[in-house]
Amino acid sequence: MIAVPNYISADEYLSIERQSQVRHEYRYGLVYAMAGGTDNHDRISFNLLKLIDNHLGDTSDCRFYSGNVKVNHQEEFYYYPDAFVTCDSRDRQDRYVKRYPKIIAEVLSESTQVFDLGKKFEDYCKLSSLEEYVLIFQDTQQVECHRRAADNTWETVVYNAGESVVLQSLGLEFDVAELYRGLDS
């Protein structure tokens, strides 16, 4: 991620972002152009969203989103997660920004992995509605799930090839292999 070196306000960012053909993320006054993803990155995201959609069905009060809708906390950050779910009715007011995600998933890329595992996770922890943060590795069948415990600490569970992933916040269970269906080697 490469930052635009000038500080701008969150309002300025939102105004620019509405006009931009390229997506940018915002963190504490700095704007970062988003790099394009690989075909495998896209397929893993699609597979996860398909599993979530099939699980939620048409009657759920929850909504899932792909990497085209922003998640925000106050005026600190605006990120485009690869996938997330919100079940909070307050998130139906704004078509572009959601503030109460229940679960967020990121497909790790070589260029973003350190940030996704570090600073971005720290930022997401500020979202009181967030119950799970899921990291999906591209180059190996591995899923790292961080869950908020009752005492507001985070527990980590790692799922590998041949195992079943449990997304407790959604009551969803599926085989790790389902995320990696249709990938090119």
C-alpha cells in the first residue's frame, strides 16, 4: 500500500473517493491506493461470499458485502474488507459505509499481509460490534480466525487443509477446501 503523503480529513477523503475510479483506503489522515488482486484472491473471496449467502438465505436480517463497500470507525479509518457481514439495522442507512460489522474477512496478499495481521487488525478491534476477524491465506490452505472473548480479549484458532472452519458469529461451518475450490495453481 502506498500512501498519498498529504494529510486530509475524513470528509475530504469521502468526497474524493466518491469521484475516484480507483479505490482508496483511509487511515488517520492518510490515503492509500488499493492494489489490484489476483485471480485466486478474487476466487477465494467469491467462494466465501457464496458460502455466507447460502447460509444466510433470504430471511436473515444480516447482510453481507464484498470489497466494494467501506467499513468505518469514527473518523479514524475507512477500509474495504474482502468480505464482511453486518446484522445491525443502523447499517442500512448509508449505502457506501457500514459501521457495525459482525465479522470481517480479508484474503491475505503478499503486499498486504503484514498490515492485515497488524495495524488493520488493531483498527478493526475498535469496532465494538466485531465478533470475528478472519484471515484467509492464498498460497496455502490456511484460515486464521480471531474471535472476541467475553472479556474483550481475542482468541485465535487456525484451520488447515482437511479441517472444518467454524465461524461462530454466523453459526456457519464449512470445509477449508471449499474456500479454495476452482483456484488455479
